[in-house]
Amino acid sequence: MPNSAQTQLNHTLTLRIIELSILTLAFSLVIRPLFVHLSDIFLWSAVVNLILTISFYAVVRAHLVPKWEITLSLIVALIIIMPTLAISGGVNSQVAYFLPLYPIFAALIGGARESIAITVILVICTLFATVFGHLITDLTEEVYSVEKSLDRGFWLTTAIIFSAFFAHFFLRKYAELTKKLNEENTQDPLTSLLNRRGLNLYFSIELDKARVTTSPLSVILIDVDYFKKVNDMFGHDIGDICLIDIGNLLKSNLKNKDFIARFGGEEFIIILPNTSQGDAALIAEKLRNLVSKEAFSDFKLPLTITLGIAEYNDHNDNTLSIIKRADKALYKGKENGRNRVELSE
């Protein structure tokens, strides 16, 4: 999913969660006194929480800090929880046992940055609540015990830190799995180059950059000449080896900013950001010359390639039209004898 779409989804999701929180706080503020009689401090704590949540909702809705919305949401949630913990026994509160889950929750909906921030805040608050536990008003009227507070504070801090490490481990494994799945979805299984899906993804990104920066962008479409004869005479396994070797040769002679994909069968396509058609022609001629001088597979087969080049024209241009122009140039190169570079008109 494109970054802009993901950001908008996160923004909308954050708004819905805050709206639900406001309704929950308002409902509890009105309904709870009808069923449970608590100290006024709980009432004022709920009022402050409601005002804080409404204020945060205004900040998010105005899109003032889009990159920090999730982080701030988690911190605001902590600010809302902490007073309730403080007036119900601090580390001795039964609610405190849910705090170690918070770094994992932060990692799931935010990421490593959010999880670390929440962990640091929780550890500091827990240490303070443990050291100054005798100053905390416990409205549950439990008997205060130094030993019990130190013991619970120690294990609570340990659990929070352990939870943070677990969250980091989970994020790392999730990133590895996501990377592997993305590679499988965008990688050609034979040549390990990009496949059509990967090509479409990266080509769209580079085309958007070219539109914004008005920089040149060129495409080279490549076809291995008379490749069907290789498969017919030596078998598809030898043909596959030749495709792998040609793909590696082409890729190793491109810049890091350029990318290459297997376009299908014996065709490859190269996208050259910040490259004019004239410069692309020089690169294509270099690649053509390199392939023609090589011998491929154990049979030392001499192979050649024909290359068609097209350039991004204007803001109305798109990936399909650019590739079509490159394909026409490639077809013209075949008609003119193959083993040559042809520019689109």
C-alpha cells in the first residue's frame, strides 16, 4: 500500500479510536455515579481525562502532527490511566498488572519508536510509584506494606522491560517475514530480478518522482535474439541458465539507482531514473556490446540482444504508454537486423 494511503488510514483509525474513547469516558462519567459511590477525586479525574481526550482529538483532526499521532495516542492513554493507578494503590493496584502488555500493544499499532517511548515512561512511573508508594493515596483502603510495594514494583518493572524486548523481537521477526513475502511477491523466481509486479510498483514510484521533480526518466526494453532456438536445440534448462547469466550481467553493469526486471520469457526491462534518452542510448549500447562478447552456459553459447528505448515525455505520460513506445522501438530494432539499439520516435 502506498505511504500516503497508509498514513491516511492510520489517521482515520486514530480518529475513530479517540471518538470511541470520548464516548466511553462521557458514558462512564454520567452512568457510574448511579451504580457506584466513589470519592470525588475519581469524578474530577474522569473530567480531566475527558477534557484531555477531547483536546487531543482536536489536534489529530486538525492534522497538526501526522507523524506522531499514534505515539501521542499511546502517551495520552498512559496519562489517562496513571491517575487512576495512583489513587488505587500505585504498583499495588490490580490494574497495574496490565501495564506490561502496553509495550507490546504499542509495537503492534505503532512500531519500535512507540514501544521504546512507552517502555521508558512506564519504567520511570513504576520506579517513582515504588519509591514514593507511601505517599500515594490508596482509595481501596489496603494496608500499605513497604515489602509488598518493593516486591511488586521490582517484578512489574522487570515484566515491562521483558515485554519491551519481546516487542522488539516480534517486530524484527515481523519485518523479516514481511521482507521475505515482499520479495516473493515482487521477485522473479528464476533470475531473482524484479517480476512484473515489482516492476509496476517501482516504476510507478519513479514516475511520480519524475513528475514532481521534472527530471528525465528512460526505459530500456530488451529481447534476447533468437532465444527460441536455444530452447529447441539445448533444452529449457540451458535456456534458463542463459537467462540467469544475462540478467546478472545486465544488473551488475547498472547503477544502484537503476533497476531491472524480467518482463516475461526472454525479455528484460530496465528503468533509468534521472536519465535522458540520449544517456540511456549510451548505456544500452554498452550493455549490448557486453552481451555480444560473452559466452553463456557450459555450451559457451554466443547470444545477442536487441534494445528499444523510450523516455518519459510529460505529466500525461504513464507507465503503459512508455513501455509501449519502448516495445515499438524494440520491434523496429528486430526488423532492422537485431543486435542493435533503437530509439522510440
